[in-house]
Amino acid sequence: MSGVGATVESVVDLNMPDGMSDEERVRWLREAGEALRRETGQPSGVTENQPGKDGQPVWGVWGSDDE
């Protein structure tokens, strides 16, 4: 995947809401990936860490099956 390893700062909230069904999680992940592609203009990449709800860092890694 081109762009992986290129770390970018993101404003997309990468904290998945609690209590989601499997279908909701898949939809949320797809929407977050689309938002990262729009925000960065890159088909794939890695975000810098963001603080998670539990204090652990959260990273966003996105890509496309089209690559």
C-alpha cells in the first residue's frame, strides 16, 4: 500500500463508540476510513496517535482494496 508509513495528524475521531453491533462497527470503520481519505487526500496511510477513551493511544491505519 502506498502511503503507509507516511504519518499524518488527523482530526477524525478514531474512538469507536461503545455498545455497537458487528454491523455498526463495520459501518463505523468504513466511514472513518472514508473520512481519513477525504481529510488527507491519500488512499492509505497512518495517523499520529490520539488519546483514547481509556488513556491508551489510538492509531488510524487506512487503505483500500483498490490499490
